[in-house]
Amino acid sequence: MIEVNVRKDGITVSGHAGYAEAGKDIVCAGVTALTQTLIKSIGDLTEDKIQYEISPGRADIHYGNLSEEGKLLVDSFFIGICMIADEFPDCVRID
């Protein structure tokens, strides 16, 4: 199960979906794509400063006061994660 925790000061994504074998898990791939896109988008499209660590099965993103653009990107990430969690509730949980 992938657990996603969205807080005021950051986001943590941890675990594995377990939907399919490694390399063929579309749920894991979707969550990973959203997470990596969020990190890159905040860095490229805003002046916001974030810190992040990515390791197998885990991503920790920390931020302070986000700009309106940064907040919009986090909201978009959250919408995407919610869509995946709705489609695959046994694989993704949002805390």
C-alpha cells in the first residue's frame, strides 16, 4: 500500500502499491510520475524553495510558505493522487 500524507509544510509518499510485479505496476508508476512532476514543476515554474529526498518506496518533500503558483501545483498533485486512490483503494491511502 502506498501512503500519501499531505501536510501544511510538506508531502510524504511511502510504500509500494503491490498492484503488479515490479516494473509493471501501473499504480506505482502513476504515483511516482505525479510526485516527480510536482518536485520538478515547483523548481522550474516557481521561485519557491523546497527540500526533498527520494529513495526506493519513499519521497519526502518539505516546503515553507508556497506562492500561489506553488499551492496550485500541490493542489493539482493532490487531485491526481485522489483520482488514483479512488480507482485503486486497495493500493493507495491518503492520510
